Amino acid sequence: MMKRREQCLKQVTIGTLVSCKMDPRDSKNALGLLAIVSEISDSGAGGIQVTTTHGLVTTENGKGPYWIPAERYSVPTVKDVAMPRGLNKKQRDIRKDIFDVETCAK
């Protein structure tokens, strides 16, 4: 478990494309949900917040951000994945630091 966290922390930065393994009860597309990292936890546990083409991933009631633990996401290789158009713009905005979490759809 610790090795996985360390590996994720080395690979993930703000703006990285990740493939999330969501709980099937929470998402229709539980495996392979492509998203862009919008924030990384300071705790060192490898948790991230992500945004998809539809908006920021939040808790069930939509009131708070959902922190995805290290064991539930991976960084796909670029040749394995074609990034959806909507994610390209969000990735550029996040990397330029002009992405606004408050106005983003949730």
C-alpha cells in the first residue's frame, strides 16, 4: 500500500490525466473514468481531486469535493488513451492556473 502511494505521488502533478476506478454504486462508468487532477492532498496519502468532461467529482450530495485515494486511480500511458476534447481545455486551464473550482460544474 505504501509503495503504491509513493509511486502515485511521483507520477501525479496538477493537470495529469488519470484513469479512476470509481465505486460501481457511485458511477455508471466505474472503471476507466478519465479525469484531470485539479488538486493533490497535502497529507502525503496520495489523494487527489479530479475534474471530468462533465465537471468536478464531488461527494454524493454534491456539497464537497471527493478525494480519490491512491489505490483507486492510475496514470495511463499517453499511447493507451485518447483524451476527450472537453478534457483538453480543462487540462490547459488547470495547468495555466485559470481553472476556477467554484464556477466549475459539479
